[in-house]
Amino acid sequence: MSGKFQVDLAGAGGTAPGIADAPVSDRIRARLERAGRRFHANDNIHDCIEPGELEILQQEVAARMRTVLEALVIDIESDHNTQDTARRVAKMYVREVFGGRYVPMPAVTEFPNVSLLNELMIVGPVTVRSACSHHFCPIMGRVWVGVMPNEQSALIGLSKYARLIEWIMARPQIQEEAIAQLADLLQEKMQPDGLAIVMEADHFCMQWRGVRDSNSRMTNSIMRGSFLKDANLRREFLSLMPDGPK
Ligand SMILES: [Zn+2]
């Protein structure tokens, strides 16, 4: 590769090249590979990032983003609007919209089901914000969760659903995989008899580009346990979902 395309990676310093000078993303990737871990766009990798490295990773993304703007032939030197865009985009990706890849799962207290609830509970609609893995275009939508607890189930506080949903959605996602990740997580946390999730979302890659269809919306659902076996329970959930998809 020609030196022209070399990225000045902040944090690398001016010392002689060596492994310590490798971009921090290389060090994190090496750890993931050693551990045999998958690091797809919607995987969480926080446990392979050491303290202080996220800051340096954000600087690396900003440096690489500057080269993307330059490749788009945007004059980031004199265009006051884009002078700071690389830094802003890096912060947005690493700390905000894709932050669910880099931070641990939010702490969620589970309560024993002391009153032995075994009635259908429905949570939602909870707003979901994500971006598609294919185009990095926003996905905006809503999700509903139905839980059928049993005596052994753990229960989680209402506000915790939103925090877990946000953690899963703040990654480049595919709606079908996002809803499956969410189901796996809630299943593991609560061990309910049944779990039902419905997600409805607008995909901006369909509206802004491609077919430019501003009315297309994708709805998908996952039914597990008693919701899968019991058609009446499934119907009850779908009819009681507040403000559900039409
Ligand atoms: Zn897309």
C-alpha cells in the first residue's frame, strides 16, 4: 500500500514501529481471534477491550473517518461544516449508536417471582433505534414483549426492559437477528414459560436510497415456549399489545 493512504492513527505516537504501535483495533481483534470469539457487527466485544482502550479506539475511528471524507473529495481543511465531522461521527459510532458493541450489559436486578405470578405480562411499545448492517442507515421502530412467567421465573423491573433492548439495538443490526438476540437475552434472564416479541420498524435504507419507498415497514415476531404451543395465549398477546402494528 502506498504511503499516501497511511492513516495517522492518534495514540500511536512517534516511536519506532512495533507491536505496541499497532492500531488499537488490531490489538482488540487479535484478542478476539485468540479467544475464538465472533465479532460480527451485532456482537458485543466489551470483554476484549482493556480499560482506556475505548478512548484510543474512538481516536482511531476518527482518523480513519477523515480518510473516508478525503476519499469523497471533501475539502475538510477549508469546509467549516466538515472540519470536525470525522471526530463527531467517531464519537457517535463508538459511544452512541453502536455503543452496545463496546459496553457491558446494563446491570439488571432480577426479582424472585414471590407472588407466583403466572399471568400474561406485556411490555411496550418500547422505541427501538438502530442502524442496518448493510448500509449503516437508521432503523427506527417499536417493540413489544410478552412474558408468561412461572413460579421459578425471575422478574425484571419495567425500566430494565428498555435498557436491555437499547443495549442490543445500539449495534449495526439486521431486524431478524436483533429480535432473536433480544429473545435469547430475556429468556436467559427470566427463564419464563413463554416469551413473545414483536418488532415493527422503518428501515431508512429503503426510504433514503434504493426503492425510496417511504411506506414500507418491517414487522417480525418471535414466539417461544407457551406462546408457541398455545394459540389462545398467542392471540391474547397479539390482541392486547397496546398500540400494536396495524
Ligand atoms: Zn440497509
